Amino acid sequence: MLDEQLKSRIVFLKNLRIFKKASDNELKDLALSLSDSVVHENETIICKGDVANNMFIIAKGSVKIHDGEHVLNTVGKGHVFGEYSLFHTHIRTASVTTLETTYLLKLSQDDFKKLLKNNPDIQISVIESLVDTIAVQNQLEKELAEKNEEIEIQKKELEKAILSKDRFFSLVAHDLRSPLSSLSSYLNLLINSSLLSREEIIKYASEIQSSVENVVEMLN
């Protein structure tokens, strides 16, 4: 690796959360231990169920982390995944597929172990960074739990408001139905009867007027 390329890679690594506590010498050793590769669009880097024994760093491009068709997250340049596999082997719980041509840096568990033989302090700096990351994740999870609790309270309040609204409209509908039924009966009587006297017509018209006024007053 040329000196300029090495310097550039060290600067890049220095800005990653997992190596933020590493010294320049440690970063140099890390930079020299990384292998690089180019993965084309829609190619799978990791399959769910794979044995996890490599850490990947996105130097350029972007990927999606998914479980089948369900996308869990999309990440780009500077994102690190698989860092815990440097310390222990486990089974991948999600797949990773490129969204575009992506340049990756890879550090295998075996290469990491070889690196530790020459520079054991790297392990300490990486672990410290991981501990800080876990602390941040715990804080985020706590805030998320609080937000979820707040949302649940708001949901219950909304359900109560909807129930009150439904009851209100039910009462309004009931209170409107009675006078409107009376209005309909009086109007049918006036329209269809030819036997009503003027006094009776005036009487029924007064009843209709009273019912209309009651409806208007209730709506107001």
C-alpha cells in the first residue's frame, strides 16, 4: 500500500466510532490488516444464518440490512457491521445486500487475532469503543421505551376521545330523531289531508314551528 493510501485509510478509520480510541500506530496496523473488495449492486454480502467471523466497513456506497423482504435499515459510507464477530463467532441474524456498487474493507477474526499478537493494546481500544457504543444504544433504547410509553398513553387518550365523540353523536342523533319524526308526521298530515280546517292547519303549523325552533336551539 502506498504511503498516501495508507495515510488516507488511517484518517478514514480514525473517524469510525469503533476505532475512535485507537492511537495512530494502532490505526496504522489496522489499516494494513484490512482487505478491500468491490461488490456490485444487488449482490449479497452476508446471508442470514451465515457464520459471523468478519467485520465489514463501508468505504463507499450503501447497503440494506434485511430479513427476507423486510428491510431493517439502510446504511452507507463509514458504517461498521459485524464488529462483535472479531471477538466471538456467532450466527448472522440478518442479511446484507448492496444498494449500489459498494467498496468494502474487511477484517477477519483470524487477522484480528494475528494483529493482537503484535499489538494487544488494539483490543483494549476497540473494546472501550464498543462499550461506549453499547452505552449509547442503551440510552437510545431507554428513550425509545419512554417514547413508546408516551405513545401508548396518547393512544389510550385518543381512544377515550373517539369513544366520547361516538357517544356524543349518538346522543345528537337520538335527540334529532324525535323532533324530526314529529315534523315529518305533521307535514304529511298537512300535505295529504283535505279535511283540515284553517284552525287545525294553523295549530299544526304552530307545532311544526315549535319543533323546528327546538331543533335549532339544540344544534346551537
